[in-house]
Amino acid sequence: MILIQEAFSVSNHLSHRWPQGEPRPIHYNNPPHRRPRRLGKALLVVSLCLVAAAALVFGGYLGMVHLVNSLSSSQRGSFAPSPSRHMEVNANWDPADLPWAQPDPNVSISVQEQDTKVLSSSQIYDQVLPSVVCVTADQGDGTSSVGSGVVLTQSGYIVTNFHIIQGGVSLDVSMLSSSASYDAKLVGYDEELDLAVLKVEAQGLTPARLGSSDQLAVGDSVYAIGNPMGYLHGTMTDGIISSPTRSIRVDGREMNLLQTSAALNSGNSGGALTNAYGQVVGITSAKITGVENDTVIEGLGLVIPINDTIPFLNQMIHTGQSFRPSLGILCREVQMDDTSGIYVVSTTADTPAHEALLEGDVILSANGVDTPTLYALTRVLNDTGVGNTVELSVLRDGEVLPISITLYDRLS
């Protein structure tokens, strides 16, 4: 847990919402040729322009001072993250309002081994852009929610953020590297993890090459590619990994995210964060914004690690639903001398752990992976999956015991 919650606002809504109709960038045309005027009149015009410009600059300065003071006042004393949406989602909205696609148990995605050849930023852009899309969710009331997405398979499976499609009644996916556009259907979603899987009827798409987020370290170069502002298609920003694991409460939910200095803006949600080898290592999702001590916070982007998404993306593709592989325990992290583990506070009746684990047990490892934190244990359980057996190493009364438990789905 970090203390920035008390000073900043964590925005989990990088999707861009606007009235009906896509805004277009402003283009400035060359002014028409005019005949020369007399010098006196020209000097008068120049003088008037200088006076007007000075007034605008001074007025802008006062406005900025007022804005900063207002933002600073609004942030001080705020002790909870506050989402910043352009528009509230209809409280009566239900995911069933969207068109749904059938799941496919024959399709699976996985992380590839890390490449060894570092690419230039332009090479990374050329390689990754065909795998990044614009996702538009029509809200059915004349407004749209717009963000980004990443192509997972040639057959049209795409991952994006849940908050982009939330409130939508129809979905559209357009390629950032071409003019191709497709109607999309929802395959599955996980609101808590801010993930959603879409399907378009297309063949021969360019799937992203997924790289291991576990191999990222502080200082590693990364690049974000997406659709900021909803119309700046194919924008690329660069930065570094500021922290490979950051535990932050977003919208009241604990999330373990990558922190990056790469610029993320409205519309980047659901886009790609790549490593220096052109592999997608995360799904951009949030940023920390606000003012502290009259200073505007910048460069604090938050990204869902790709390794954490794999079990859930495959589960949604296979079944149309998400899951939560669980033991059935109430627990907490504990440190005893040189031993770190997960302390069992209690077990839940009618769960696999009820007879196998006892109050006071300390889980030291799972499937051979040390579990000093709840995050470490949860990742092993997610990778193991519902209905499969996890092998625990448990400290009980000074003795280390091997215990096998079959996981169940807490959501069901």
C-alpha cells in the first residue's frame, strides 16, 4: 500500500467520452493574399494586436493561477481516489445490453520468451501498430466511449479495458494502421480487473507478440501505443518502468500494476505497453493525477501486467466468464524471524481448505514458488486454475508439511 492515495486522484478511466460525432483536429489554412495597405494603418493594426495579445497573456496567467489554486484546494484533504469520467455510466446499464459472442475453448493465448534483439523506437512502432485498435462503445444516448485495444489472435480476439465498454449498447473496432473497421461483440469481462475480451469477424489480423512482464525492472525502456483523445490515432509515447509492482487502490479496489513514466492520456485505455523488443508487456489502464503542494502531478501511468491477465483472458475466451481460483481461507501476510508467508486466520466451511488447513498455519510456498505476499500466492492460484490441484508447503507447529488442495471458483 502506498500513501499517494491521500494526496492524488487515481483515475481508472482513460477512455474518452464525447457527444455524438467524432471530433476532428483543427487544420489551419494559409491566409489569402492581400494587397499592401498604407504604413500608418498597418502600424495601427500591429499596435492593437500587441495590446490585445498582452491582455490575453495577462488574463491567461491569472486564469492559470486561479486554476492551480482551485485544483490544489480541491485535492487537499481528499483521502480517496476519485475517478474522472467525462460522463457517468447509466446506473441501469447491464452487460447484456451489448451484443455477445460465443466463447471458444480451442483458442488460447500465451506469453512468449523475451527476445534478445533490442529494436529502435521506430521499429517497435512499425511492428506493434498493426496490433493496436480503436475501440468505440456507443452509449445509446448520443454519446460514445472511446479507447484502445490490443489484438490477441489472427481470428479477431481483442483485449481492452472494461471501463471502455461499460455502458455501451454496441461496439466498433477500427484498426489504427489501416481504414478497416468492424462491428465487435463482447466475449467476456472482469470489472474488478478492468479487463474485457472482444471478438470481431475477421481473419488475418496481426496479433501482438506478448512478452513477460515478470522480466521488467526499474529503468527498462517501454513504449505506449494507443489512441489518446479518441482521435490521435496511433500515438506513441516513451518512458521507463518506474516500478514493476505497485499496489494501489483504484475505484476502491486493490490492483497490482506496473508504474511507468510513459505519457498516458484519455483514450489510451486498453492500449499496448511494449518492452524494448516490441513485445506487449502490459495493458494501459490508469494514471495518477492531481495537485500536491501547488505542483501538478505528471508521469505516473499505471498498466496491467500482461502475465497477470493471461489466466483471465484465456478463461473468458474459453467460457465467456471470468473466475477466481481460491483455497477457501481468510489470511494475512506474516513475517516471523527469517520466514515470510501467508498466515491462515480461518477457513471457510464447505471449501477445499476447510479440512486441509488449520488456523495458525503459514503457507510458505505454492507449486514450488515462495509466497511471502498475498499477491504472490494469488498469482500461483490464478495460474493453477479452478479444478486443478495446488501443492502447498505449510509451516505447522514448527514442522513444514506438504498439503495438496484442489481449487474452487469463488465467483461461482
